[in-house]
Amino acid sequence: MKFFGLISNNAHNKSSKGISNLHIESLTVLCGALNNLLTLVNTLFMSVPKSQVESICRNQYPPRPCGGGWYLIDSKRCAKYVKLSKTYQRAEVIQTPAPVPTLGGHLVSMHNKDDYSNVLCLALRTTNDRKVFWTGAYYSYAWRDRSPFNFNRWFVGQPDKLVDRCVQMNYGDWGSWDNTKCWSKKFFVCARAI
Ligand SMILES: [Ca+2]
């Protein structure tokens, strides 16, 4: 299955409990080398031509309408790309036409390559561009809908500044994530239960 964006690397998060300092130093060197290797591998996924992304979306993630401009992104949720430029806070409570939380929804969360790809393809079909938009991620490790933060597609070097608490997608590459200032205004994707 073709992937958009970048491969996350959690190798350096493995526990080193009970391991000597020498081994920790060795592991640190090994992790650094692995990071460098993964960075090299990741570059293979960068700068994918728009035509190729469109082809993947057309063939593997075609639109599945829920009605009213909402589209299935997994077996339980429909999502809507909202072409209103809003701050992160305003995007979370915006009328679409009822407030998204009232609909049982929030800014979109993503938990695997398929719902992530459906969100990316929804955005591409709506804007015909790689325009950045708000996701439901904030503080770089939580979702607005309080679902587990068990998936990510950070761009190289992201997340960076702790003060940049809100997460945009399509930063730097197709589907890649970046933490940025919540008060900046962007289009956004909402999701709600079916
Ligand atoms: Ca950032």
C-alpha cells in the first residue's frame, strides 16, 4: 500500500532500564545512526508529484459521500473539509452549519494510514492543491476528540517549538504534519461519528 508523508521513528523511545552506561552510549550512537538512515529513507517519500498523489487518491481512496459535503474516512466517521480560514480555536467550534461538537464531532483525528490518506485525499479533492489545514492534534501528542494519539506523520524536524501547540497538515510535503501557532488562520477538516 502506497504511503503519503513520512515514516515515524520511535526507535529512540525504547526503554533502556537495566542497561549499563556503556550500553546506553552504544544504543545512543545506534539510534543516531538509525535516525540518519530513516531520514535518508524518508526523503524517498518527499516531493511526490501531484499527479501521483491524485492517482493514489483516485484508485485507492475514492470519495465515499455521507451527504452534506461529508465523506467517510473510516468505518465509523465522516469528515468534512471546511473552506473557511479560521484560528484553531474557532475552527473547533465553527458552525458547519451546527457547531461541530454539537454534531458529536471535532477537528479530525487520524489513527492509521487509511484514515490519514482519506483525509489527505479529501483535502486534495476539495482544494486541488497541497494547502495546509488544521487537524485535531494539539500539544503535539493529543487529539481534540480525546482518542489515543497512536499515529503521526511529522515532517522532518517536527514538532519543534513547545509554544506552537496546534498541528497543521500538508506542511513541507504531501500529508506531513507541523506544530504551529494556534492563532494563525487556516482551512480545517472536521470529523463526526456516522
Ligand atoms: Ca513547527
